[in-house]
Amino acid sequence: MSTSRKDIVYAVVDLWPIPERVQDVKKLLYDTIIEAKKEQTCLKYELCENVNESSQITLLQAWSTVQALDQHLTSEIINKASKELRPLLSKPTEIRRYKNIG
């Protein structure tokens, strides 16, 4: 089944690690990304650092459908990572979803 551009959903996930735990957060995210990229419906999964605020890390994701993103966000790998990340972050993770409109 091919994915049309209008079906693709993008997720922007912002995380704010405790300064002395940044490397731990990155390691955990690298491991999570490796597993997420194995999902057939994953089109993109990138780890980025804010150029103006290095204490902010962002995941840029693209999924074939909203349902694919929902499945990913409730998957075992994400549940496990979320539990491990929570004590390493200075504030709650923010997740925003976007769709292509043009």
C-alpha cells in the first residue's frame, strides 16, 4: 500500500534534559530511534539539538498515517523509553502533530 502525502503525519517531540543528564538522554534516544526506524510505517525519525539552546532536544518524525503514529506512541519501546526518560528531564515532554496541507 502506498502512502499519499496527505496521509503522512509529522510529529515534533521536544525534550528538556536535566543539564548533567544530557548524554544519558541522548543515549536512550539513540537506542529508541534504532528500534523505531525498524517500523514499516516510519518514514523519518531524526534526533536534533536546538542551535540556540543546547539543553533542548527535538525528535522530528514522519509516519505513514495518524494511526501509525498512534501505534508508535503506545508501543512497548516508547512506553519503556518514556519511563526511563521521565527522571532525566527538567520538564514534561511536548508532542505536536502536523499534517501536510500543500
